[in-house]
Amino acid sequence: MVKIRGVVERIVFHNAANHYTVLRLKIGDKPLLTVVGSFPAVAPGQDLELEGEYSEHPQYGRQFVVSAYTERVPVEIAGIEKYLGSGLIKGVGPRTAQKIVEHFGKETIVVLDTAPEKLREVPGLGEAKAGLIGQALQGKREIQRVMVFLQGHGITPGYAARIYRHYGDKTIEIVRHNPYRLADEVQLVGFTLADKLAQELGLDKDDQRRIAAGLRYVLREAENSGHCYLPLQKLLSGAAELLKVPPERVGVVIDALAVAKSLVLMNIDNENRVYLAPVYATERAVAHRLRDLSRRQSSLLPQDNGPALAEFEARHNIKLAPLQVEAITAALEHGVTVITGGPGTGKTTLLRALLDLCLARQECVCLAAPTGRAAKRLSESTGQEAKTVHRLLEYSQADGKPLFLRQANNPLPCDLLILDEASMLDLSLAQHLLLAVRNGCRLVLVGDADQLPSVSSGNLLRDIIASGLVPTVRLDTIFRQAKESLIITNAHRINRGEFPYLATNRRDFMFVAEEVPEKIVMLVLDMVSRELPRLHRLNPIDDIQVLSPMRRSTCGVENLNILLQERLNPRSAGKGELQLGAAIYRLGDKVMQVRNNYTKLVYNGDIGRIVSIDVDGEITVAYPDGKGLRHIDYGPSEFDELTLAYATSVHKSQGSEYRAVVLPITTQHFIMLQRNLLYTAITRAKELVVLVGTKKAVAIATKNNKLEERYTSLAFLMQQGWLF
């Protein structure tokens, strides 16, 4: 870590929302140095002592990246006047600064810090303006006091600014009383940083507040992995290992938190389950509403649908399979129906027929899907408008908090609601959707239960089927046209545990054999950048998606993204670029949103292209939304919401469809080689699948039908109506 000291010459850019700043620093007689970092309050003339590292930016040259700083008071008259007149203090411009310095001279800073009431003595200043300047000085001093306090305990300026934005002038008081509140209440701070701060402040490792925060952290991490709860023994061992305290001590705190109702303990099937209280409330509410809706039969009088379906068949020159007719009948007669099946089994055709019948009856039908891409596909396949769940529920915000305008008191106006890609729906969004379904409306959940479950917590579709309370139709007939596709044929073979046909000369399914991971990577790069665009007229960025089972490995997502970026969007003169640590974002890059951002209305898994990089440190991403492109701006503090998306994980690809999928598959990915993962990857492709790797890895994945375990209680809660 390098320490430097200099005077701020000018501010190039300052973001008031996140305090990201680019400034020019004068150090003696040396050329001006560009400094970047988080500065809540900075102005020309300030004397700063900085700690950080030098870096070489590909576009902007040499920079000093700040990790901590201390403000030194200017001592020369000219420096004091420039400092005061910079606009840093509200109400003080160059002329006012000149008056103040002329009156107090070198004592100006001392007066402002210790006796701002003396400003009334300055000729022509006036009592009212002196009072306003005094208040502004107090606010500035408070920011500096908080920053010095937090940085003095090892918190970087960026995190310190984030913490101050959340708590304001109460920051020090709150942090001293319970630093673990930061992990629960300040976005991105996390338990590790809060724990480090707590140790700096002298809190005991056995402190109940620390153990409680550690427990919440372990449960939240489990939730991020898809679980709704953890078995008690798993939680005890995980928290004890994290905190380095005895499991018995952790158990005492769990009991205390359960009494305080911040944790919920349940014993189901002789297993003690521990929930964060809000997660349990959500799962319970979803179970209650599904049970309630499923018990309500349709208010429509039974009708003979035969003539209407025969007319549909004649118009489209098709013959519906018996299971398709059964699914249509169930959807019309029951409060909740599940329709599941793999690719090519006729889900789209039966939805068209169902819509045809409903429109003939003059019923209102709503179509929805969890993601924009899935909603667009549903619209294209049915010819009817489909919306994302957020848009359907008329998402808004109130006081910075998420708000769905469609809810129990303002339900959706439809008679039938069809939700496609239901396996992707997480528990929290499912709760909001179910609350907006009015009594009497029929809910049809369509999806492939054999795909991977949602990225977020819950296992909704499988749990609903497992409950046995909801009529479920599983389509298993592969239609003639679909049989001609080796993608669909192989998807079903893999799903049955049969080794797929690995052709080398098919236009829709190819296997390229290679054992060495480094050579697999080079083959993937050549396939994406040259071979597939040449042979199949595919755009290498927009039409081809590389999927990988793992994030970290030679053939993993992170390494592939770096190499694909170099190959498909290389650095060039005049092309905007930003470097943040090891990550480089370049104009034209394919990127993915990795967290739900309800303010910007972009969600985990959305993919777009960078269309602008601002010299002030902002990125603009264009996302397709079914009606064109939506442009979303990101400031420096939001870049952690983005990642390169030339390659992505199979999990993140759920609900999406690409013209071509390239999948490296090697025994290096052994831990992730599962049947439903390979099945999900293959079914993302519309026209072409290319597997690059070894037959052994394909065989391991095909044989491994051990589903990724998710700790959920939804099926049990649905069955046990007495719990409500």
C-alpha cells in the first residue's frame, strides 16, 4: 500500500449519490495525478493524505486508486481561500470566502471548526447567512468525523460512504452499539466486514450479537443457494465453524432468537428445521394461498369442449393428443392446474387451444412468465401478449421499497392466468403473484419439472406436484416434428438416463471430442468466433451462448468470459472501457444483471449489451424487453450488479432460449455433472447444440440423477391444512 500527500487541484467528476470521485491532485512540482475513489466531501484546495495503489488504466492512463484518506487543513492564505470558495460548503462561494479569509486570516479554519458563530463578525455577511454557513459546516464536520472513525477501524472509503448514506449522523452511535446491524441493514456490507469492524471495536467473540449475526448470515447464504431453511444440526455446525465458537453456545442463541421470533423452529418428519422468520412466513403464505385456490372449483358450468376443440384441430390441421385434451379440461375446471413436460411434447399447442376456447367464451386471459425473454417467447408462440410477472403485477415503489399495485385488494381482472416457465418462479415472487389472483380465477402453471429449479429460494413447481393437492398433467408424447430434432430427441434420452446420440455431422447437434481442458477452451473460442458464424450464419455475440456447469475452472464461466471478450470484443482505439479491479467493461460487451434491482426494473439473469461508457464513470446497458430496447444506467457503486455474459452458468440460463448453445463438458466439472443440469443446458438451444469435451463426462452427467437437494417445506405445508 502506497501513501501520498497533495492538494486537490480540481474535481473532474463527483457522484453525489455514491461519492465516486475523479480528481486531479497536485504533489509539489510534479505533473497532476489522476486520483479515483470514494470521497463524500472533497473540494479544490483540500490537502489530502491518501493511501492506495497506482494502476494503469487502458484509456485514461496512470491513476491512483484510493483505499483510505485523511484531510489535512490548508495553512496558506491562498489555499484556505480556494478551499472555502470551492462550493464544498453550502452558501460559501469565492466572494464570501474572500471576505471570511480577509477577516480571520490564517485563523480562518480554527474559527470555522471551533467557533462558527464568529462568522457574524464578517462585514457584509449577515446573521442569517452566517447561521446557514454554520449549519453546513456542522454537516460537513459530521461526515468527516464518521469517515475518520470508520477508516480508522479498517473500513474503506467506499464502504464508509455507503454506511454513512444509510445511517447519516447516527452512524457512529449505531456502529458502536451493534456493528452487526451493518450486515443486516446495509447492502453489500455483509457479515465478514461487520465482524472485522466488531473485532476492531473490541467485541467479544462469544457476544450474543455476533453469534446472532453469524446465524442470520449462514441462513441467508443458504437462502441464496435455494434453501428455505437449514436442518438444526447443519446450522449448528456451519455457524460454529464460521464463528469459531462451540456448537452448544450457538444452540443457546438459536433458542433465544426463536423466543424473540426472529427465527422459527419446526419439527417435521423428525427433523428440526430452522427458518429466518420472514422466509417461513413467505413459504407458509404461499402454501396457504395455493391450498385455498386449489380447493375452489371453476364457477363456470361444465361444457362439452369437444366441438370447439375439433374446430381448432380442423383450423390448424392437427390432432390433439389425449393428454393435451386432459390438460385443457383440467385447466378449465380446476382452481389450480400444473401442466408439465419436456420439449416437443405439445405444451405450446395445447396453450393455443386453451386460449382459443377461453376467447370463444369471452373470458379474460392473462399470460405471464418470470423473465422478459420467457415472456417474449410466450407471446411469439401463442400470438397473445405476455408480460413479466413484475409488469403483470404493476410493480412500483413507495418510500424506496418494492410495491406491487396488484394484490389482494386490487386483484388481476382475468378469469384465467397462465404462468409459463413456472419452475423459475422463486418463493417471494410467487407469494406476490398468488395474492393478486382473485378467488374464482383459474391458475395454470406450465413448466418443465425436470429442469433445474429457480436461482433463488424455493422449489415451487416440484413441491406443488409433490403435494398431490393440485391436478397435474405430465405430457410425455413427442410429436412427429419434434422427433426430427436431435436436440429434443437427446434431451428426452438424457432425461430417461439414456446416453445421447453424439453426432459429428448433424446441423442441430454436434459433439467435438477433446480431453485436455486448455484445448477444450480453444475449441470453444474457435467455434463461437469462426466456425458457427461461418457454417450457420450466426452472430457470435447475439445468437450463440456459451454455457458452463461451473464458474471457476479452466472451462468455467469466469475464464471463458475473459477469453471470449478478448476474441469477440477486443480493445481498440476510441472504444470506451472501464477497469474495476480485475474486471474490464468495454463498449459493446455482452453483460448480465446478477441481482434483482427493483428500482431499475432489471432482474437476475437479464442479458444486455453495453451501449455507452461515460468518461465520468457511468455505463449504459441496452436490454431487450419484447418491444425493443430499454436503456439502463449504472453508476460506479452499481457495477457489482453486472458481469460479462459471453459465457454464463447453466443455472443462470433458465427460462432463456438461444439460437445456439455451446457447452464445454469435462470431468473437471465432476461435482456439477448432473442429469437435470445437462438436460437444462441442451433444452436452452433452439437450433443448435455443440458439446465440446469427453463422452465420459456426458455419461457421468446422464447417469447422475441425484437431484440437488433443496430444503423446503412447501409440499408438507400444503398438505397440512390444520397448520392454518
